[in-house]
Amino acid sequence: MTVPRVLVIGGGIAGMVASLGVAEAGFQVYLVERRPWIGGRMAQLDKTFPTLDCASCIITPRMVAVGSHPLVHLLTLSEVVKVDGEAGAFRVTVKRRPRYVDESKCTACGRCADACRLKGRIPNEFDMGLGSRGAIYLAFPQAVPMKYAVDPERCLQVSRGRCGKDGPRCVEVCPNDAIDFGQREEVLELEVGAIVVATGYDPFPAQAKPEYGYGRLEGVITILELERMLSASGPTEGEITVGGREPEGVVFIHCVGSRDHQVGNPYCSRVCCTVVAKQALLLKERFPGARVVVCYMDVRTFGKGYEAFYERVQRAGVIYRRGLPAEVFRRDGKLVVRGEDTLLGRPYEEEADLVVLATGIRPSEGTAELASVLGLELDDYGFLQEADPHDPLVSPRPGVFLAGCCQGPKDIPDTVAQASGAASRALALIRGGSGG
């Protein structure tokens, strides 16, 4: 007998769309997310392209809908560790790590975070390390669930068994006794009829291209770091400064970790060209007198309205220079980007205060391990392999469907479309069909 429930793995935009698609059809969903909150990479963005709509205005209502839907069972801090059975009747083992905060008691008042001995001393991963937090924290203001969580690796009470001479301050100040260091790891056994995998992506580590000076030269950042800086709710509250001054020169470098055989990523990440166009336009509008240059290999703006957006960026005064730089270095207090202009056939140097690296998309951490648990295959680049290149929703294992960047690089509209399709296939299966 087919089990009328669906498991969704991953709580980013793809996982949320798939979960709501199933739940709104009247079926129960288990949404498993390894982090303390849902939202994924899209929650880190300032604006979306090509319309420049507010990313939070799009994703926050979906996050709230997932967190409040009676048929969506949200399992944060959780990972799938075993899957048995077959399409229509999977038995899934989920390991759930402790939050050390009782979700039924926490009101997100924030007193615990204010009292933490390590407040402001730990880099906040959500802000790409540009902001700071304590050992107990809420990653961002719109987080769902709106409940604080303890970082077990940084918390003195959890990692060392002792927090100061007088014990953890967070316990003392919590008015609802929500802090619970007695919580332990749980193992849940679930029965579902279909599985949707939506584990997203991780950005390419810019340190792997040392010639660009990331982590060594002040003013060299990545596109995701710039997203957090542009955001009004980000670590700089929307201010863009280098050394306390507004940038007079900005250079974007395309294809950092994409179309690059030297780092083992020969594929195109598909979104970087338009992300750079969006950010270059935002900076040009904010700093009209600044020289904004984009150094590119090729410009691939393939989506609906993307080419027109690219042309709009050029008309705004952003300079496109063909030829990826060979190096970035500092001279006389300025960053210097050196390369060869392949259209003009001569070398160039661009001085800048800010250099932005368009880091590509790679499979999220743990993708290979999850593929082994699910009995799936990886493609040549480490993404999950679909059963048929003409049908990217269907995995080689019947009853397991793919959504979003776990299957390969894609933008938000394509991710949402694939997630909706995966939900439809899962619904077809648990309703008695084959699901594809």
C-alpha cells in the first residue's frame, strides 16, 4: 500500500516550494533541514534579477507558510541517515541534533544572545563571516522557526561542560526556562511514499584561486559577501565602504571556479553573469561617479529578460572588458587587476578599491554522502545524476525526485519550476500513479 506522505530533504527555496506544493494538495510532508533554520541561499540575497525585486519579500512569506502549515512537519538540525524500501513505501531514518532550546517555550526575546559570554566574538555564517554572533543566536531577523539555537562547537557549556564560574548566563536570563542543555540527539523513523531531494548548493571557495588575493588583500570579496553588504538587514546595514571610504573603482571578475579545468570545475554555473550584472548596476546607481568594470570570459545571460537586463547595465555606464585577469595585487594603496583584453589583443591594468569575485556553484557539502544513503548516482561534477537528461526531475531510483541546484546549477525561476514539478511527480506517486 502506498504511504500518503512525502519527505523533502533541504529547506531552501526548492524544498519549500516542493513542501508547500504537496501540503496544499492535502498530504503530509516531512521537511528535513540540516541547519537550525530554513531559507537556504535565497534568504541571503538582497535583490533578484532581472526585476530587482526584494528577495526577502519573495522568500519570507514562503518561509512563514512552511513554518505554519499544519501538514508540514519541519525537522531542523536533521539529516537523513538511512533509506530502505521502495517507491510508495520508504522507511527513512532521520538523525536530529539538539537545539538546546525548547522550541515550545522560546519566544525569541533575544535576552539569551545578549547575555552570552561570547556575544560578538563568533563570525556569523549567514553573513558570510562579515557579521558576528554569540554561541546562542538567531541567524537573521526573519528566521523560521523564529527560535534561538546553540552552536554546540562554540558554546562553552556544551563543548567544555562549563561556562564561566557561575554557569551559563543564557539560562539565568531566559524568562521562560527555554534553554535546555539536557537535550540529546534523537533518531526518528519515518514512513513516506516519495522523496524529493532539494539540498541546494555551496559557493566555490575563492581561496582556491590564490592569484586573486581573496583572504589576503583587503577589498577582495565574493558576490555572496557583496549581497550581504547590499542588504539593509545585513552586517553593514547596506553600507558599502572599503577602509571607511566609498569605492571609486570596482572590478568584477567572472568565472571564479566555473569553466575552469585547473580547479576541476569545467562547467558553467549559469547564474554568475547575471548576478554580476545586477550587482554592477546596483553599485553604479549608488555611486554614479565610480568606475565599475566587469572582466569576463563570455557573457551568458540566457534567461527570460536577462539579455535586455544586460544591455540596461551597459547603458548605465558599466564597462565590460573581455579577458579574465591573471592576478590581483596591491600598489600604492590601490588594488590592481591585471590581465589581457582579448578583444583588443593587449594587456590591461585596472585600479580598484573593491574587487568582487563571481564565485561559481558547486554541490552542497554532504551531497556525496546523501547520494550513497539514497542509492543515487553523481554526475561528473558531483551533482546528483538524473535518470534521463530530458527529464531532470526523476532520479535513477524510483520514487526519488530531484529539485533545484542539487541536480545542477540553475537560477531561482528554474529552481522553482523544477521544485513544483518534483512535487507534482511525488503527488502522482502517492495518489496511486507511477510518478514518472
